Amino acid sequence: MRRTGIWISMTVVVLIAAACAPGTAQVAERKVDVAMSDLPAAIKQAVREAFPQGKILAVQKEVEGEDPGQYDIEVQSEGKVYEVEVSPQGVVIEAKAVREAGVDAGRKTKDDGRRAGETPVAREGKMPSPRGDEIRTTKDEPMKWTSDFGIEARKFATTGKNRFFILQPGYQIVLESKTDKVMITVLDETRQIGDVLTRVVEEREFENGEIVEVSRNFFAICKSTGDVFYFGEEVDDYKDGKVVGHGGAWRADEKGCKAGIIMPGTVLLGARHYQEMAPNAMDRAEVIVDDVTLKTPAGTFKNCIRIEETSPLEPEDISYKTYAPGIGLIQDEDLLLTAYTKGGGQATKEGRPVKKQLKEDQPPAKKATAKTQAAGKKAAVKELTVAMEDLPKAVRKTADEQAGEGRITEIVKKQTDDGIVYEIEVTQDGKQRDILISAEGKFLGMEAEDDDDDEGDDDKDEEKDDGDENR
């Protein structure tokens, strides 16, 4: 999986090397101080979400350089001071711990408003007062992380999805920044990890058009809860087109390793859990916001969740990811979603179908049942993922009635030849079904998900158990 966060020392070395390289074009960087009263609401909100108990110490805005418009903010939180980079759109790009908090002398300003030892820069207003910088003053509480998930008692499937994670062969997302690109594809392959059969998800990372890493990640979804578990990965590191290493590889069936949860079936604000547990990999996640709206090249997504990722192995590094309902990962630091498969493998970009599919071996679209054909459900020409609160009252009422004790995990609004149809996915007892409702709230029919793959997984587990008993 993609590793985010760069050590400060490494950054300094890279910058020095770039500055000393002959013929290297230098971009003059100029920053201005920004008063708290002049800080845009989106930037304040981004910091508040990332550091709920934090306190802003200083803000600068880059007006000339490689990232014009970017905000560099110093935040004090949990006894440390962080350097936080925030995009003009209000997305936290990176956060790094730079020192312990409590050294007030380094933060005092001179009469001209500059911090002690700071060179003069152009200014946009006065430095904010400590009281005005405060986001929240409640005392920090000890961090606790869930690491025991009772895996032995769970039953897993290699295919399925929850609201924020899709584990279906052929599904693919593409995220890009100015220089980097990541392609994540759910493969039509499985891998046995200990007693659990897992689905293989390939992740390809590119820098400046060159492949730098290919990882094969192993996931399985719990049938009863919808939790997606992470059982390890194989990693190939590339340089000049050749494999040069395998950094970060681990498997849950190896000594000292345990599977973690990559995405819970039920997302709870403030929940903290380990994603992976191995001597060389201890990533953990905290749900810090559950109502994010984010604009990407692939479209604007509402009701998203933002995840803060940390690791005790690299305590100074913090990264942020955003997940959208029915889509999955749409932002990974400076990478934003540019394309994703939808509607049986058709690629979508900026809300419009893309003629060329992201993979040629996509599975065929699910066949319509007699009920749906009778209801006039024809090939959809436009699809849109919507939130429950955005449904018309009549549709929402019918959805609640038909879902019963099931959990609504996805809602797709489709424009068909016969009008608008809402396709509502319901998960109950580890099984999924689609409820079809007209724009007027009329129940049109129901489709049950094909769970042949799940049965096959159970058969394999039973055969393995039988073999163990015979031995």
C-alpha cells in the first residue's frame, strides 16, 4: 500500500541536492504571514478536522514558488508542534511533527511582528494572538487503538462491499497529482493467507510517469459486519524499470503479524483501529470527520469520511485520506480521484462515461431479473451516488419499509429510458440485495446479489477443515 509522509531530514537533503545540482531551474519562493481573521473558513475547517484539540501558532501563505496558494500552518497538539500543509481548497496535504511544545521563547514576536530569528517577509495583516488561534482547549486524552478483532470467530468472503470500500473484481480507481499517479485494481485473483481466502488488490504507483512500486494487497470482507480486513501485501519496488527491493511486505500468517481492518462496515466518528500489525508495518486509522464534501477531477462527492493515518513506527508522520460513499478512496494527501469504474466496469471521469475502460477484463454487467424488466429498468445512461438525506421523502419512506432490519449501504440514482430509478443496496446477515424504487416512491422490484463466490469460499474452508480433521 502507498506509504505517505517524508522525514524532515530527507526533505532537507533533497532540497540541498536540488539546489546544488548544476543546471537545475530554481523557483523563487515567497511567503506572506496571514492573520487568523483573514484565514479562509475552508482552511480553518481543515485544520480543525485534522487537529480537533489543536492550537494554531502561525500561518503563512505561499504566493510565489512551486505551490502558490498553499498554506503552511504551525499547529500545537498533544504536546507537539506540527507543520501542516493545506491546499487552497482546504485539503490537508501533509502534517509533520517538528518539535516538542512548550518552548514559548521561540514563538515570541518582535515589535515588527516577526518571530525571533525570522527574516522579514511581506505580510498580510498582523500575527494572530494566542487566544484567537485556539481551536479547542479541552485536555488531550490518551490515544487508544483497537487491535483485537476476534478474527477467529468471523466468516469471510472474497467479494463484497461496504459503504466506503468496494471489493469486487474489475473495480478500479485512479488518483493523480501533478507528478504522481496511483492505480488501484481489484483483481480476479485470490490468495490463501492462513485459514482465510483473500482477494488480491493490485496497487501501481508512478512518479513522473515511471513505475516506482507495485503491491499486491490481500483483503477479505466479514460476512456479518461488512468490515474489510487487511491480511498483508507483496511489494516490488522499482528503479529504472527493474525490481530493486520489497520494502513493507508482510503477511498475517507470519510470526508476529496480525490482520487489521482497512475499512469498518459501520463507520463511527472518532473510532481508532489498527490497519496492519507487523514488525515492519503498524499503520492505524482514526475517523476524524464524517461529513466531508470534496471536489476532485472525477466529480464532487458529499458525505465523505476523512481518515487520519499514523504509525508508532514513524510517530512524526501523519497522513490523511478521504473516502466517498459508493466509490471508496478519493483523496490520498495530494492525490485526487481522476477516474473510477462504475456500472459494470465502465470508467467514469468528471461524471461522464469514458469510452476506453480502465481494464479490458471487466466482468459482465449483472443481468436484469424478470421483475426489473417488467418495471422498465433498461440500460442506464446516467448514474449518480446519493446520500440517504438527499432522497425524496416518498423514496426514503419506501426504502426504509423495504430494507426492514437490513442496513442501507449504497444508493444510486439512475436515469433510464423510462425515467429515474433509485437502486438501493441493502446488507443483512452478510448478504446483499438491491431495492428498486421509482422517483415517485413506488417499489419496482428487488435483485439479490449473486453469492456463488461466497459459497465457493465456504466450500473451500469446509474442505480444509475436513482435511485437518482427517490428519
